Amino acid sequence: MHPEILDQEGYTSVSVSEAPVVDVFPGIRLRPLWKGVNGAHANILEMDAGSSWPRRDVHEPGPEEVYVVSGVFNDGARDYPAGTFLHAPAGTWHVPATSSGCTLFLFYPEG
């Protein structure tokens, strides 16, 4: 074992179940996992069955990386099952929704 790994600056971990829950919209919850000094951040987004973003979700100032952990995610154009990765460049948009419910891992490399 190498316990000194945990002493490295910036090396961190968090259990999703222990991350704070932020109600974003009805049936949609955000769990912040990590935030870097440059604004980059990682979150879990939980969407209940039948929930949807009430407007366009524009990716600014940088891109959004999405991994569908469970369920089926819809970006307003098509369905993406668990195991799908999506890259949305800065300036693009979608309208997140789900008919069955889903859990997403979101990463914003530029804030």
C-alpha cells in the first residue's frame, strides 16, 4: 500500500451518496463532486422519470462532457442509453430530458 498517495496536493475523492444535493429544477438534482482552481468542475446530475430542463442549456464558457451512468438521457434530439459519452463544444446547446429517468456524470474542463 502507498498511503502517501492521499497526501498529494489536490488528490481528492468523494462518495456520490455523501455529495450535497442541489435541487436545480423539479425532478432534477445536482451533486457537486469537485471544483478545480481554474473553474473546471465535475458533477452528478440525477433526473427523475419525465423530467426536463425548462429551456436551452447553453454550454458556456467551455464545453460539457456527459457520460450516461444509468437510464436513458435525451438531449432534445435523440435518446442516449447508459454507457454513452457526449461531447458538447462551447457555444452549443441542448434541452436535457428523460422519459425513464437517468443519472449523468458531467465534466466541465473550462468551467
